[in-house]
Amino acid sequence: MEKMSFGQILEEKGLKKTKVRMALLHHFLQLKHAQSYNDLQLALKNEIDKSTLYRNLTSFEQAGIIHRINDHSGTSKYAFGELPKGGQDHAHFVCENCETVYCMEVSTPLQLNVPKGFKTKNVQTIIKGICSKC
């Protein structure tokens, strides 16, 4: 499969190609781990103001360019890529030392016996431990 340009990714998701969105998308594609709002704000402070960053994160999440991770630290993290339907084949590794969050593929889907009448929207698997950098 041919690599898509930043503009093509935005176009495919129905978003206008703006300087801000290009910078945000470029930032996400350079990283191997999730970023908090504060991380993104610090990294892009010369290119994006706070409210523009928030609006574009919301647009990216709604379009499926990024997904939000609740790692129970009280701060949401954002990572490139859409969560698979039902959260299958996707987990997050949280380093207990540096608090970096990494997206991970799951080799076998988690099978849950949800009680009758319950409806699952998605599943987030959080794995805690120490990353290779720590």
C-alpha cells in the first residue's frame, strides 16, 4: 500500500487541509507514543494556540485520525489511529516510571462475558509496567 501524504489523510477523513492540521498531523506521525493535551501544547506552542489545538483534537478524534486514551492518571492522552470497533486488537502500555503511553496490538482478542442487558461500546485494555527506556 502506498504511503498517504498528510493532505491525503485529511482529505480522506473529510477535513480541510490547513497549516494547523498539517502541523498537528505531522507531530502525531513522528511519535511512537501517546501525548497529553499539555504535551501537544508545549510541542506546538509556536504554531497552535490552546483553543485551536483543542478544536482540532476534537475534529481529529471525531474523524478517526486519533483516539483518546484514559490511562487512569486523570489526564487523557491522544494517539494516532482509530480504535478498532469494540476496542479489539488494541491495548495500551503505561510505563509506571515515566508515564508514557504506547499503543499495542493484541494477538488474541479479549473475550468478555458481559451480563445480559449490558451493551459494550468499546474496551480499553491498560497494561502497566516499565518501558524499555526506563
